Amino acid sequence: MRYKIKTLTEFIIERQAQYPHAKGALTRLLNDIATAAKIVNREINAAGLVDILGTVGRENIQGETQKKLDVFANDMFITALKGGGECCAIASEENEKVISFQNEFSELGKYVIAIDPLDGSSNIEANVSIGTIFSIYRRITEAGGGTLEDLLQPGLNLVAAGYIIYGSSTMLVYTTGKGVNGFTLDPSVGIFCLSHPEMRFPETASIYSVNEGNYIHFPQGVKNYIKYCQEEESATLRPFTSRYIGSLVADFHRNLIKGGIFLYPGTAKNPNGKLRLLYECKPIAYIAEQAGGKASDGSRRIMEIMPESLHQRSPFYTGPKWMVEKLEEFLHREG
């Protein structure tokens, strides 16, 4: 029996053909991201054999010590996107300010990108799955390199968003607002192939993902929800299973495949949580909604929040609709 393998490039071109006014810019941009991801994947797989593990001795804008692979991934995505010419600016979790491309090609780019080059990098030395998260917007300024104004847009303006998970296999999952599709990298030929078409949260879900080590600091509504997850009730498949990796991409990807909710609440010390609205929450929220789920900060739809600063943080809850809505019920009771 012969199997028809559809590559990422073929898939993107087919989708582009459905839009008569499409000129291929977004197609090229997604291919630039895929190319950079393959190079980053190669370095991650070789990290134990070369001098690339460990830190570079400085902190990023978030106050987190930068890992060598963080810096490599950041440089690689910036280089690929600048060279492609379709992107006029990048906001990276690793950089304090917007990186505006001022050259004859990139100034004509119609898109800006917010990216977390290496999510979950604290897990690198433990050989745990890590990832890249990206979101794409059309620029709203008219000339020159992209600006902060181009990046501070609500999630409702997203053109595309996705993530790459580097694990036992490497996958690129993305959406352009027409469903979610996943592509697995065939390392023998270096090509992403369609492996998970039309991804959606399962109808039944039985996983909750949260760092319970911080339980004492959580809002009372979140504490009550966790207790709800641990109670026994066959009709709702409870008690749910607790699973937490500590990498947003890895936790979300597992929950998308198997069915579950991801929680990252604010605490007394960090009322807005630690996840970045622009680089992490909004792109994952877009994917979640396109997969039939929901994403919330506990009271507001993540996609509707207007960002006020580049590195703004937000509490984050995402998963199947009914699980997120049940969590919101508990939060509202304590509100």
C-alpha cells in the first residue's frame, strides 16, 4: 500500500491557493520559521555532544539566566526571519526592545512576529521536551522597519500562530484561523510532513497541569478547582490525572493530544503570573480556540486583551471549553 505524504510546504501552498488574493508572503514566512526550527532542532539533539549546554553568564529581559541554546535559538530565528524579507520586526522574549529590520528588503515586509525562541529552557539539561512559540501579525504602520505599535495588537488580529516541540520527535503545529494542523519532522530528509491533520481537543478530558508546589500561593478559586479535580465522580471521569512538565509547549501539546487543562495562576508574589501575554499566552490561546478549546486569564478571553507593554504577563488557563469554564466558575465564586 502506498501512502501519500504531504509536506508542510505542499500543505501551505494548497491552503494559499484557496485565497485568490494571496501572494505567498505568509507561505514564505512560515517556511522561514520551519527552516530555523530544523537548525535549532539539530543543535538541541547535539547539545550533549558539544559545548552548548549551560549558561552564557547573563540574564535576559525577564531576569532569567540565559542558556546557551536560548541564545543560539534566538539568533537563528532572527537571522532566518530577517533574511526572508517578509518580516519587518521581531519581538523576542530574549530581547528588551523590538528588533526592527532596517534594510531594503525587510522594510517592505508586511508582517511582524512575536516569538519565544526556546520555551522551557530550564529543562534543557534534564533532556525534557522544550519548544518554540511564535505569533504573526500584519504590520499596522506603513513605512520603514516595524515598530512597537505593530507588535502591541490584541490576539484577535493574529494572522497565524504556532509552536515547535523538540522531543522524542519534533513537531510543528500551527493555525491560520482555519483549524490546527501538526507536522512531524522526518530527520532523514529534513522535511516536516503532515502527521496530525485537523487537531482538536478530545471530547473527554482527564488531565490537569499545574505546578502544585505553589499551591499555597494560589487564589482560593484555583485551590478549590484543584480539589474538584481530585474528587471522585465517574460521570466526569474524576479524579483527574495530574501531569506537569514545566514547559508550556510540552504541557499544552500533551493536553491537546490527550485532553486536559493547563493552569498558570497568579500568586500573591506574582499576581499576573509569569507567562508572557505576547509570546506565550496569545499564540497558545489562538491554537486552543482553533482546536475547539478556550483560553482565559480567569475572567477575560486572552484573545481580546489589548497588550500594554512588550513583556506584559498574565495568568493563563487553557484547555477544553468545559474545563476552562468550570475553572472560571470557581474563580468567580471567590471573586
